[in-house]
Amino acid sequence: MIRIEVGRNMRYRIITSFLVLALVISLGFSVYSYLAMVDKQKMINDIRSEIILEWANEMNAAAHCLKNATTNIDVDDEHYGVRWFLLAAFHVMEAGHQWHGESEFYEPLMRASLDVAGNLIPYEEGARARINPIAIEMFGNLAEKIWGVTDIIFNEAHILYTPSGVNPIQRLEEKGILDDIVDGCTDIANYSYQIHEFNPKFQ
């Protein structure tokens, strides 16, 4: 009778040990998966910070070209004109948006670069021609609007360039400038439509 009781206790201990071991392994795997996921998200956040800065760099270059544009060649997207830099900015931001989420921030930046590039298409058409002086003045206004946004981002470059794993949107929101960037991009896109509608486009 004692042997039977001892045997049962031994089996109970063995089963319990296996269950505890399985639980420890399962818990360890869950912790590992969680940490791996956290590390991946931190890496994505750091990449997004770099993407925001690179978008600002491309938009800044586009604004400089826009400010100095006088002919349709200056707008051309095949000769490092305004549209070349705008489309580069769009593709940069498109890469940052591929992870989804926070579309209320990334989409206005994408739209700003893509809408301006689209609205400037009529200014690169045809043989070499001089752009209407009034349109050139509007180009200058648009460049200032772009610089208004890129300057906000560049002022926080030291924060965005520092790898931290923190979501860049959170960092910009904490600085109180997130809405300024989004609103600025919306203003850029809207003003570009006015430039598109302006006529005559050339002298």
C-alpha cells in the first residue's frame, strides 16, 4: 500500500515538473517574442525619424529650385528640377508610410510633395519657355511655405537624429509642433492648386 502511494506521489511530481518546465519554456518564449517585437518597433521608429528628416531635405532642395525657377527646364523632373526633388520627397515618405498607422501625419507629408509635383506638370511642358513673372512670384511664395515646414523639422533635427527607439510622432507631439507640420503641409498642397490654375503660365 505504501509502495503504491509512493509511486503515485512520484508520478505526480514528475507530471508537475513537466508542467512547470513547459510553463517556463512557454513563458520564456513569450518574453523573447515580446522583446524581439519591442526591438523591431524601436528600429522602425528610428528609421521613421531618419525618413522624416530626409523628406525635409528633399523638400528643402525643391524649395530652393522653386525659388530660382524661371523656365520650364527648371521645373523639369528629368534634369534635377523642382519636380525631381518633390518626387524624391514623395518616395522617401512613401517608404516611411509602408508600416501603416499614424496616417494622419504621414499622408499630409506625402500629399504635399505629390500634389505640388502634379500641379507643376503644366510648367514643364513644351520647348524652352520663360515662366510668367506672376507665376514666378507664386513659386517664391510656395517655396516660403515649404521652408516654413522644413525649418520646423530641422529645428528638431538633433532630437530626430538621435536613435532612441521612440516614435518620432510622439516626440514631435511632445514638442507641440506636430499640428504645425501637418497644417503647413495642407497649406502647401492647397496653394499649389492655385499655381496650377494660374494662366497664362508662360510669357
